Amino acid sequence: MDELELWQQIVDGRKDSLEIIYRKYYDLLFNYGLKIYYEEDLIKDCIQDLFVKLYKSDSLKPTLNVRSYLLRAMKNIIHDRLSAKQYNIVSMDDNQFEMSISDHDLEILFEKNDDDLLLSKKLMETYNNLPKNQKMVIYLRFIKGFSYKEIAEVMEINKQSSMNLASRALANIRNKLSKLYLFFF
């Protein structure tokens, strides 16, 4: 059974399908939540809050994209929770969505080839220096495999904006890496 059929069952009041959705999307929600806020326990609580709200809701609507719906809801719950507890909410301009890979992992990935290792480190550095919204679109598109439409729903922008944002992010990465390439070769 696909996710849209499961969602429709939940909308129709069959809450047992919610467990399947929970199991399918828990890891995605957890990893996405950690990109928004660093505290694992808070993120786990927010996932529980999300599914409790879904379980108790009598007014769920059908959706064409369950994954985007859940991520957008997760983002809203995290921000609500942080606001309610007066945590320091990180602004949209701060550097979030940072990825890190240890030198050891990079060596394994590139079989200890020094040029590839250095290039991969520079790629990660370049990624981490992108503006937050560009990091988010790269993460969602190329790490999580989201379509531009799904990205638009999660980021609450239109599809064309998500495509433009990805294009700008890739252009920034290409530009910085091409300068690096000229330096090394």
C-alpha cells in the first residue's frame, strides 16, 4: 500500500495506518529535525507531538505528498516548541544544515587519495559556507532525494523558486570549486 492510500485511511479515521507512516518516516523526521535544532531529545519529543496531533485530529485533509506534509508540520512543531519554552531560536540567516564528515570517513570514501580527500574537504567547506536556504535545498534535493515540488512545499516557496535556489547553490559551489581546481592543477 502506498503512502497516499495510508494517508487517506488516516483521514478516514483508520488510525492504525498511522503506525506505518510513523515507522516509514521516523528517521527522515529525526534527521530533518536535527538540521533545525541540535537537541536530540527535543526532536524526539516533537516527532511524538506530531504523531499525537495526527492521531487526535478529526480534521485531517488529503495531501498529494505525505513526506512534504510531515516535514513542514515537523518544522512548525519544532518552532512552536522552541517559542513556548523560550529556547534560543536560530534565525533563518544563521548557519544551519551543516554537514560534517570526519577525515577518517573521507579517507575511506576516497581510498586515501590525497587529491580527492582535499577536494572533498573543500567541497564540504564550500557547502557549509552557503547561505542557509541554499544548504537546505541542496540537502533536501541531493541528500534526501526530494523533488523540486516537495522542496517547495517544505520550504514554503513555489516550485520555480526551489529550482532557482538549487541552481544558485550549485553555481556557488561550482564557482568556488573551479577556483580551487585552478589552484591545484
